[in-house]
Amino acid sequence: MVGFSFDNYQRNQFLTAKGYPVPTATATGTTIVGCRFDGGVVIAADTRATEGDIVADKNCEKLHRMSPSIWCAGAGTAADCEFVTQLISSTLELHSMSTGRAPRVVTCLTLLKQHLFKYQGHIGAYLIVAGTDPTGPKLFSIHAHGSTDVGYYLSLGSGSMAAMATLESKWKKSMTKQEAMELCAEAIEAGIWNDLGSGSNVDMCVMEVDKPAVLYRNYRTPNERSTKEKSYVFARGTTAYMSERVRPTVKPLAYDIFEETVSSTGGGESMEIDG
């Protein structure tokens, strides 16, 4: 495997010398978290997808299925997260069929980190991988350049600081399933309220040992549009006016109709057409 490439450094120096601005890093607009409990693990994510300063999707899915007992939460570029997880999920299924046993979470982690490291961070996928296998519940995080981390609770994305503050203050050992679910939901809501790149609803997935994973789509919906107290549809004539003038938007054109007779060269009958 080749080492690090400094081509981008030379490119940036060339752009600076020519008077062009140096490309800047793109921030991720997401909040994703993971939390372990006795006998399982929970991951959660918000549902806002942004395109610059524009909210492109209010209810997108950021939780990706890798195998029946392994799921992944993605932050960063939506397309990169989607296709990377699909690719590794397919590879993981082929590996499972080849070995004849259920895939392990560390296998999924290794496939993802090797693929991301190969592209040196140019694939903008920041992932939290969680699941259960014969060794118990596992929780890992992967950055775009391939580095990994392991812990009892993790957070990634632009709202990760607010989420981590909630996790660090309220996480405890020997948590129950319901306590872990409520903690992850509260951490995601902290990201929703304190980060402009995160918003809308809370998606969650719970994986327990020897049980199939359960996806809770829109587990919490803190941004539901409420009914307005008054109706702002006013009847015609409510607003007074001084005068009225109707102006046509399309000016009619005058045209003439001509009739022309065309004789065929084959000696047949003539045909009349409108010109």
C-alpha cells in the first residue's frame, strides 16, 4: 500500500501563487450517537439533510443496515455514506456465505476502515458501527481517513459536541435498554436544538444479543408543525383599494389566412392546404 500523498499541498501552493483561494474543508451537518447497555447497543441519528445553507431533506434516513445484527449510522456526504455502506454490506454478506457463519462487528469495521483509508479521506463518510455477535455487543466509530475508535458511548457530526455533553453527563454503567434509548434520543435532540446542520426527527436502532435488530423510524418527532391559532386566509374584498385596472398579459396578434393550391408532379389530383 502506498504512503501518504502530498500532491494536494503542492496544488494548494500553486493556487495561492496564482491568487486563487485555497479549498476549505466541508463541515458535516449531522448528529449521530451510539451507546452500549447490558446485553445490547443503541445507535441514533437525526433526519436533516443539508445542501450548504439549504435543508434538502427533512426526513432522510441516516441509519444503514450492514447485516441482520449490525447497523451503521452515517455522517458526512450523504451519497458517500449510502454507497460505502451498500458496498461493504454486500461484501459482508458474501463473506458470511463463504464462511458459513454470521459476520462479526469487527469484520465490518475492518472492511470499512480499509476502504476509507485507501481513499485518504476523499470519501466523506464518518460512521458509527454497532452490532452484536458471539463476542457480545460492540460499538465503534470510523472517520473518513480510516481511523477508528471504540467506547461505551460515541458521537459524530457537527452536533457531536452537544450530544457528547449529554452522553458524558448522563451515561452510567449497567444501563437498561430503555435507559439507553432515552439517553441516545436526548443526545440527538441536544444536537438538533444546538446545531443548525441537524434537525427534524430522531431515528433509532436497537441491537440485542441473540435477537434481530429493531429499527425505530421517527422514534421522536420534536419538530412537528403545530396547528396555527388563527386562519390567515382572508376573504376576497377584505383589503380596501382605490382603483382597479385589468391589463391583458398577452397582446393578441393580427394574422391573415391564405389558401393555396399545390399541383402534384405526378399528374394526380391537386390538394388544397391552409397556409
